[in-house]
Amino acid sequence: MYKIVFFLLLSVAAVGQGYTGTKTPYPFKQANYTPVPKGYTAAYVNYTGRHGARFMTKAGSDVKLLALLNKSALTPLGDSIKVMTAQFLEIEKNNYENISLLGNAEQHAIAERLIKREAAAFKGRGITIEVTHKKRTRQSADGFLKAFADYKGKKEFKLVQDTNENVLRFYDLSPAYNSFKEGKVIAERVDSLQQDPLSRKIAGDICKRIFTTALSEKEQTAVAEWLYDLYSIQFSLVMEMQQAKVYFDFGKAFTQEDLQWLNKINNAADFLEKGAGLDTLGIQSRIAAPLLLDLVTSTDALTKGKLNKDAVLRFSHAEAISPLATLMGIREASVPTASIYDFDKNWKAENIIPLSANIQWIIYSNGKQFLLKVLLNEREVALPVKTTCYPYYKWEDVKSYYLSKLKKIGVKPGDDMHKYLLQVK
């Protein structure tokens, strides 16, 4: 099935697939993994993942764009865009917030590879699955667990109430972070890109291709944003398109240069809100302390036999995965920038938080000692911890490093993480 999905994605690639930032379908590439040190085998898995490819989370750009197209004089391309937008809306109907068929396939494939790669860890001791109150995380967990159809151990689901999702939706619970996200630090920098002459030129050029009459500058900006939203989502809907026997490609409205710039603007906001930003220990990463602490304490419990499980599987959102990667010190997620124009020299949203993004902590044992290897989107990554056998690290060294880092930002095992999120500045 996954070969079919791959060719479907190629069929709608058009001029610019790849300029879709956090809405990029999971870009798995077969990797060559470093052999496990002699005498060690996989013992446990501690997994944190983003939900799969999805529909739009709510009606907005799609409805607004079609309404404008329906009352406007259009070019032939504009007429084509109107037809595609109507088809897009038909597929989206009753599906807002859901993962798509591709999203389900992404999750299933990740789990299949995990089971095959780390088979020794799955001994039947049981699995804990944690999801947020958003249904797309439960749908993603269900897709993931399809690969565990023959697993003999108990599968235990945990759903934390939305008012207390300290580990998986910490970004919603911090008043200081919400103020930061809505404040000048982000707004001024994103505005500098949105108000750049190139932004106005691109919006104007797009509208000239679609409309036969001139729109106001404000309308032009809105049209460019709406179209880019639909363009970004279309790659998640390839299997629904196939089922409905329709084909739409909003890439026809853009040049490659248009998409590069619009992608940069969207990614800039993500970089500042949940990436390295201006400071890798800014509030946008410090709010991930509850998740990092949970990973450390649960991994330690697994190694000490206090948590008798094969795996802990968490399903969350991009807003959790990216801050965690930064707080962990994963290099590609941890390079700050002084100029917002330069952030994407190092930080690539599609590499760090595509759809179905994941951070896997794999624990290996020789019966006496434990090693840890971390994968970001199934690629081996370096940790800021000394080791003589990269990408494997002594668990005690990793634990010591992260507990020390957490202590520096006022967090230690046993702390009330809800209180921390309410008080962190």
C-alpha cells in the first residue's frame, strides 16, 4: 500500500511540493543504522509522535476562498481554481480535525518499521498509549497500533483531561507562553516578512493570474494565504482524491519562487513560536520541560524495572515535538538566529516537524547496563552528551545531563508540572 501512496504523492507534486513546512507528509527515507554495540539488544521503546497527515482543523481558508471566487470575474486559471476549491471542500466535508487516509498509512508504516527494527523490545509486557483530547491523536494511535495486531501484551490507553495535559499539550497551559506567542517578539519579525515588498509582489502576481479585476492589497494578501493553505493540505489528501476520482493541484497558482517565500513566512512563525527562536532556552522551549522530564523519569523507571512495559507511546502535536527537540539539544532543532531572514539556513520545518514527526528513545541492555539511542523522524541524531560509541549513549550519562539541564530551569523529578506551567516566565 505504501508504494501506492508514494506514487500518488508524486502525481500531485506539481511545481512546488516540498514547500509545505509543517504540513509536509512524513518524508521517510530508508536509513543505514549504526550496529548495536556487541552484547546489547533492544529492551524498551519510549516514543513521542505527532499525529498523521490531516484535513484542515477547521473551516476557514477553503470557505473564504470559494466565496470570493464565486462572486468574482476570473481568468481561465481562476475558473480552474474555483472548481478545485469546490472539490476540496467536498472532500473536507465532515472531516475537519481528522487525520486523512495518508495520515493513517504514515502511522502504520512507522510502527511496522519500529517493530521490525527493534523486535527484541516487544516481549509482551504491555504498552501504554497516551493521547491528547484532540481526536486526531487517538486516530493516529489507532493507525499506529494496526501494526501491533499480533502483539500479545496489554495495550493500555491513557487520555488526560484537556485542562491538565501537562505532558502532551503544555503549550496550551502556560499564560506566559501564550503572552509570548501573541507578543511583539514574534509579531515584529513575522510582520517584517509579510510586509516585505516581495510579499506584496507575490500576492499581486497570484491574483493577476486568477482574477480579471483588481483586488485591494489586503484582499490580495488574503488570497495568497488562503491558496497557500489549500496547497499545503492537498498533499495529505491524495488517497481521498483517488477515492473520489478527482484531481486538484493548487500549485498551478504559484511559481516555485512564490512557494519558497510563502513557505518561509509560515515557517518563520513556527520557528519563533516552537523552534530555537532567538534563544534555545527561551520560553518556547522551557515549556517542554514536563515532556522531557516525563521521558527521563519513565525511561529510568523502565530500566529499573519499576515500569513493566515494552513501550510508552505518546501521540501529540507539532507544538510539542519541536520544543522537545530544541530542549533536548538536537542540533538541527537548536540553532537560534539573530535575523529572521536567516532562520531557515539551519531550521527546516519539514525535517523536524512534518506530519507524523516523531522522537524515539530506544533503550538497549546487555543485562547489566543500558544504552540509549535517539531517532528524530527515524534518523539517528547526536545528543549534547559525551559518548565513545555514537549514536549510543550510556543511559546514566543522558539522565544526568537532562536532569541537570532541567534543574537549571527550575524543574526536578516529583515537581508539580501544572504549577510549573502556570508560573514559568
